[in-house]
Amino acid sequence: MKGTRFFQTIQVKLIIIYVLLILIAMQLIGIYFIRTMENSFINNFTDSLNNQVELLSNFVQNYLEPSNDDTGLNEEDLHSFVENLSTLSGSQIQVISADAIVMSSSNQPDKVGQKITQPAEIIRSINGIQVPLWDVKDSSNIRKKAIAKPVKNDDNKVIGAIYIVASTEELFKTINNIKQIFIAGTIIALVLTIMLSIVLSNTITHPIKMITKKAKALAEGKYNQEVVIRSSDEIGQLGYAFNHMVQRLKDALYSNEEEKNKIASILLNMSDGVIATDDKGKVIVINLRAEQMLDIHEEDVIGREIAEILGTSKEEIGRYVLGEQNSVLIELPRQDEAESLQVKVTFTPIQRRGRGVTGTIIVLQDVTEQEKLNQSRREFVANVSHELRTPLTTIKSYLEALEDGALNEANLAKRFVGVTRNEADRMIRLVSDLLHLSRYDSNQMVVMKKETEIKQMLEDVVDRFSFQLKQRNIKLILSMDQSIHTIMIDPDKLDQVLDNLISNAIKYTADEGEIEINCRRKGQDWIEISVQDNGLGIPKKDIHRIFERFYRVDKARSRNMGGTGLGLSIAKEIINAHGGEITLESELHKGTKVTFIIPTFHLEGEQQ
């Protein structure tokens, strides 16, 4: 903001107001005083002339019309009186007879005895007409006042006239001097008024200037501002209100900053992505999780259209924001990863009273794992249904065949009963495996660890499969680290894992193949056991799903070999329950290696 002009400041305005008030007051007083003084001086001057005329009229009456006694005035007395009166009053006096002859003159003695014809006011006075004062000017342009008065005898007959001319220069000079004194006093008063108004206005404007300075600093973000209050008048109240406003503003800013930090912390730590847009659909806020989901950076997305970021049209966004269906499932590809991200996008409009929709809040929820889980559940239900329906269908078919007459044929009946028994056993194994998995899922399976001779356990497992190995002429090699003796495990459950791994290895290894069991120490507190064959192997695309329930690489062949598709899932759960980890490596037509590691120590919280 530009600086205030000098003549627009409150201080100058106050000074001008003070000066104008004093000037107007002095002018009004001066006009009234000068007019009154002039009138007073002129009235006094007029009264003085009238008094002189009256006095002289009474004095010369006896001279102009002497009585029968000897009290009349002689000519010398008249001249002496006129001269003395003229000297005292400073006026010019003439005594004129009824026939207009000058009887005495104070300033023009040579006119005595002469007849006067001018001025006309004298002639009018001799004729008995009362003439008021009139203004005259002599040859020197000196202002004067003249008066002519008829002199009457006791019978009210005009016997002469008195003519007096008095200068008014001294009168007007005195009036002018008084005017000059008044003007000088007015100027001095104005100067003093200006000086005093500067001081007084500064007492008003200085606090206002300080408040203005503090307000500008406050507007620039400097919130530690406080006005010093020196009085309790309106300016003091303004300062108090300013300080109160600053304190409320600081409280509001601190509260706003706290809320902002809370919101920022919430947005930063949310597991869901959040995006806010303005009324035009342009992004104004995005949190870190949304950046990760969309694989973008904040500086690259602020100000861009949300439709462009989500890869959809504005019309679809508008339908989601204002329509009944406010969510949609979209797929976001991820770099360097085969699987895409499944994201549920929810749109919520921001409503403001009187303005309608002023923005949108978009919540991104990563439902990839949930979708996987739902898919797994669907597949699990389908697989269980399929696995149970196949043996049940077989059993029903053979039972119907037996019922239709095959029971009477001994050899055929025996074979049908054997198939039925095998299918029933397969169903029992399937249900048993499902029960095992259910217990693990519900944390009902208890691992009963105890000290176990690992070498003896492995040899027992090999002995159990020796007949099958001999039948198919498969060579089994047991490699044992001699430093390993007893470890803390649940032998029954670990036997189940080894049985499953060796059984799978035998199933998928060709006759005269080779299986190797290796047991070695891994670090100080872990042992590693691996089962490796040189059989069919597993395609690379199936390895990451091999531990899923009911997942089979070759479903038909696995089912024909009697597998339930749950063995590796159960093995993984047992190894995890021991605090270990199981992995699988395989190459198609070259063999498979399954490795698991378990701790040799007793984990806290496990039952023995």
C-alpha cells in the first residue's frame, strides 16, 4: 500500500480544523469588534461636534442678537472664544449671521465680513433647516466631517448659523491602528494555535500511527505485536481492542495450526489414499499414501484434473460425485510388478451453504489383498465342492452299480468295493486336512515341542518310504550335519511335513530317479532341512502360488495320484507355527527343491 499523502493525514486535518476554527472565530470577533468600535468612535465624534455646536450656539446667541442690557458680547470676545474652542477641539469654526456674513472664522480670518455662499448646507441652516453631519474632503484629500446648525433666538427665529468642520483622519488612523493590532494578534494566535494543534493532534495521531504500524506488521505475519495503552479514552480503548484482537488472532492461528498439523498427521499416517479437489475438479491436496498408490509425486499432481489422474472422464466423475453410486473399483498398474493394484475409489462432495458443491474428497482404498482373499475364498469353496463331489459321485456310481446286480459277481463286486473304499479314504484325508487347516486358522493348533533326535527322525521317515522307493527304483540320499543332535520341535507335526515333502518328491519323480534329503546347521540357532528331487519340476508362473490351498499345477494328474492339494499349505502352517520359514525352488523338467528352516531354541509362549 502506498504511503498516505501529507495533506491526507489526520494530523494535518486536525491542524487545519483547529486553525480554521480559530481563524473563523477571530474573524467574527474582529468584524464585530471593529464595527462596534468604529460606530462607537464615530458616534462619540458626532456627539462631540454636536456638543461643540450646541455650546457655541448658546454662546453666540447674545452676540448675534444682543439684549437691552449690557451683557452682550463684543467682537473680540467672539473671536477669542472661537479660537480657544477651535484650538481645544482641533476643528474649524465659523460663525455666520442671518444674512450669510461670516462673523468669525478660526482658520480663515480673512473671510470675516464676507458673505458666504458655499456650502449649500450653510445656506440651508440659515434658512432654518436642520442639516445632519456630512462628509467632506479638502484639497489635500483629508477626510473631514462638517456640521451646520441654525442659531435661533428666544422667539425661535433664525438669527445666524454655526459651521464646524472637524478632521476624522486621527479617528480613522486610530481605528486602523487597532485593526493592525487585531490582525497581528490574530496572526500570533494562529501561529500559537498551529503549534498547539501540532502538539495536541500528535497526542491523538501518534497512538493511531503506532496502531497502524503494528497492524501492518501483523498483516505481514509478525504476530508478536502489542500496543502500549497510556490512557482510557477512545484511543486507549482502540489500543485495548487491538491487543485483544491480536491475542484472539494468535489463539485462532495456533488453533488452526494445531488442527492443520493434526489433519496433516492424519493424512500422512492414513492407510488409505486421500485426494481433495476444488469445484473445477483440480487437485489441491494429496496425501503420501495416494501418491504411492498412483505412483506420482505431489508437485506433479497439484493443479491437474482428477479425471486425468484416475484415467476416466469428467462425466463419470460427475456421476460418481452427485449420483447414488459414489464408489468404483479401478485397476492401477504397478511398475516392475506383474500384478495390478485393485483400488476402491469413493467420491464425497464438499457442500457449502448457498454455493452448492465446492469440491470433492476422493478416498482410495487398496483392496488388492481383500480381492485376493475373496478370490481365494471363492476358489476354496469351488475346490472343496469339486474335491468332495468327485469322490461322492464315484462312490454313488459304484454303489448304484452294486445295487443293480454287480454285487452278485464276486470279482466285480470286490473291485467296486475297493474303489469305493479308496474314494472314501480320499474324502477322509481331504476332511482331515481341512480340519488341520481350520485349526491353524483359528489358532487352535498347539505345537507341543520337546527335545527330539533329528537324525533318528529323518531315518525313520526314510524307512517309512523305503518300500515305495524300492518299487520304483528311486535312489534316496540322506545328508546329515553330524554336529546336529537334539532340537526343540513337535516331532509329530514335523513328521507330517517331511512325509508330505517326500511323498510329493516320489510322486513327481520318474522311476530310477533321485531324491536328496539334506539337514545342516544355519547359523547358531537355526537348522535347514531340504528335500530335492530331479523330477518333473514346476513352471515358473506357478511357483508363487504353490503354497495356496487346493492349488495344483496339473490338477488331473495330481488328483489321480491321490493328492488333496492341501499338503504344502499344511506344511507351511506347521513350519510357521514353529517360528520358521519354508521356500520352494523349481525348474521345469529338472526338479524341485523345498527348503525349510526352524529354530533350535524354545520360543517364548510355546507349550512343551
